[in-house]
Amino acid sequence: MHNVTNIVVLLDKPLILINLSIGMSYNQVKEKNVMTVSKETKSFDMPWEKEYGYAQAVKVGDTIYVSGQVSHDDKGNIVGRGDMEAQMRQAYENTQKLLTQYGATLKNVVDEVLFVTDMDAAFAAAVKCRQEIFSGAPVIASTIIQIQRLAFPELMIEIKCVAKI
């Protein structure tokens, strides 16, 4: 007599029913039915990338996921201590550097989330620089969230986004 168990496995969207028979483990069945995702990653080679374990950007298909960008220069030094506008500009500059590696620009951004430590300063800075940064009024979904602090205490803003190419 064979025991058969139905297990529902969700692989993103499709619903797959897998019948397990004696002699075949769940892991063996799972390995045969795993959907793999091709990821193209980019890095700035900052020490915290390896320490924390993440990529600055990941491209899957025609979508680029950009990790939260902060105001550091190419050597990892914080730019614009105490200056929200300078930090916002540098965070967007770092975002642009990553997008350029995929042949994209800030015009490809469709969604962004700004994490800020001072909402009033962030709004004032955004009014001054976002139209310049985006070469006109940004046409994106945008969320801004005030938080207590970021990874380094001197940081005032972190911007993560999604772009389509």
C-alpha cells in the first residue's frame, strides 16, 4: 500500500500540487520543482555590504530593486553631515550610479521609499532638489517615512527604489 500526501507548494503565483509517494522525500520533490530566478547584482564594494550581507541592487527580468541608498562617497565617507539636502542629493546620486550600471536612469524609477529622521527637513530638501534630480517633476509612486535613526547615527535619509527597464 502506498501513502500519498498532497502538499501545496506556492512558488510565487502558480499553485502546484505534489504527490509524495513512499520512496520519495519532500526535499527530492521540491528540488525537482523549484523555480529559479536569475539575479544580476551590483555593489559599491563598501565594507558593510559584506558584513551585513546584501547587494546594492538586484535586477530580475526587467525590474531593478535598489537597496536603500545613503549619503556616502566612493570611499564610504558620509557626505553632508547635518544637511538633509546634501544627503538627499548624494543618496540620489548613488542610486543613479547603480541604475547606470544596468543602462537605466532615475527616469526608470517607478516606486521609491524615503526613510528620514526629520520629516520637515526632508520636505524642505525635496522641494529644493527633486525636480532638478529627476529632470522635471518626478512621475513615480513615492512614500516618505520618518524613523528614529538609520544604520549610522549621522545619516538623515535612506532611499530605496524599484525601476523598470
